[in-house]
Amino acid sequence: MMKFCSQCNQQNPDDANFCHQCGAALTSTTVAAETVTDIPNPIPIQNDEALWRQFIGPNADQYLAQFKKFSSNGQPKFALSWNWPAFLFISFLWFLYRKMYLHAFVYAVGPMISTYLTGDLYAGIVWSIMAGATANYLFYWHCREHIAAIKKAGWSNQPVQVAALKESGGVQPYVIWVGVVLYIIFLATLVKIIQEGPPDSDKVPGRPAKQAAASMI
């Protein structure tokens, strides 16, 4: 009797514990393989749920429920959703926490530049709303691309694959403290700008009323 891998449907010896093709744990038999083949065109998130859970890390159930909105018959699509941590928490810190470094940079610099150019403190709120509305979708693509790259590597050693998932996925709590320090510096700079007001060169001093009247006599 051969064991069929539930991930790639590869045949393996009956005494094998891991798939020789993809390295997945072999806990199913031929019956399980037949059940998989009966499912028409399963979407990737269903096929690779274990990989997605390992990559996401904390709150995997919550994010997997949101990610189902972004996939239709295996094809990605945009759908409205809301991420409260990305909105209420400092947005760029949330992206750092999830190892989305490019997005973290954008959400760190974007609000600062917008506030400086417009002089409106509410510009940061607009960026927070944008983060809350798009964070789940951006995180979905982040997971999808990294998991696809890990699968493409074709590692047959499951521990190596798990290590790669943990390295590129999961969370990094320590970077929050780095973000907090940067945010404190930003707040201190912003307060200083507000206290100093516009540059003196932009101000046109007016003459006292008595001096103006005397000059007219």
C-alpha cells in the first residue's frame, strides 16, 4: 500500500513519515488522497492551510477568515475589510511587527511628509484610515508571495521548510521598540515645529499705529 501526500498527491512508501516530494507530514492513506482528488480546483489557501498558519503566526484564524474574501476560485481579488490594529496602533509599527518592511517605510515617511507639506495635523489620521482599510489585503499578498517562493524552492526537508516559514513570516516584537523610539523623535520634532511657528522671514512686521500716523503728518 502506498501513502499519498495530501499536499502534492505524490506516492510514497507505506513506512514513510514525510513526503519525498514536498516534505509534508504523511498522516493520510489512499482514502485521504481519493478525497482530495474529489475536490474540484481547491484554492491555494485551502490546500496549504498549514503553511499559511505557520507563516502568519499569531491570530492565524482571524487572518485566514479575512483572506477568504480576497480569493475567488484561486484568483486574487480586492475586497473591503478592516484591520483595527493597523488603524488604532501606529500604522508603520504594525507593518514592522508583521515584517512588511517596505510598507512600514511608506507609512512611516508618508504621514511626516504630508503633515510637513500641508501643515495639517489631521493628515496622519488619513494615513491611519488608509492603513486600516488596506492592511488585510496587503498582508494577504505578503503571505501569498512569500509562501509561493518557499514552495518554489522545492525543499524536501520539512524542518528546513518550517524554518524558512518562521524566518520570513511570523512576527518580530522587538522591532516595535525601535518604532516607538522613532515615533517619539517624530512627535518631538512635530511639537518643536508647532511651537516655533512659521519662519521669521515670511512675516512682514507692521508699524505701530502712532508711528504710521506721525509719518503722515
